[in-house]
Amino acid sequence: MIHAFTCLLFPLFAGCGPFIDYPATASEIMRNPAYYSGHSVAVTGRVHAMRQFLGISMGTPAETFLLCDGTCVQVFMREHTPIREGDRVSVRGKFLTLRHIGRMTLRNGIEAGEIFPRS
């Protein structure tokens, strides 16, 4: 197993793929979803259609929203965050063309690992 620090020092080292983000815009991702599918992406945009909820089976907090920069991409996060409608944020996570999460289906969306506020 490759340690993340090793990948910082030697980014082209074999096995560093999981630690590399593909910087992209929502527009680029939606123009070519197959290219980004399964890759870790970093996308910045404005939050729209924020929806926070609790999972049905275990009551786990989660949220979905659209991240927009002219074109929108759906984002799913497995916890509630302090972001609000209209906030500008950066999202890091895995882009998936299709993912079933409980009863929800995520199509052409990002399963977020981290969300950072931007000014």
C-alpha cells in the first residue's frame, strides 16, 4: 500500500492514482462524464437545491445539492455540513456515472469526501 506522503514526493509513482484529484468544472464533467467516471475530482461552484435528510435504515445524516458554474453536477455527502444555498464551495470526491445509495440513485454525480467554503 502506497502512503499519501510518498505520492506527494513522487506523484508519478505507480499506485498514486487514488491520491490524485482531477481539477475540473461542472461544465467539463457534464460534457464528458465517461472520462471522469470513477476518478477523484475537485470542483468549485455555487450550491443550489440543497437537501439535508436522515437515512431511512440507520438515521445517518446526509445531504445532496447541485454544484453549479453555469452547468450543474449533483453532489452527495454522507453528513450534514454548514453550507447553505448560494454558498461558493469546492468539493473533492469521486465522480460516478451511476451509484445506488440506499433508495437514492446518483446519476452523473460526485460522492463528496470533503467540502471547502470559498469566498
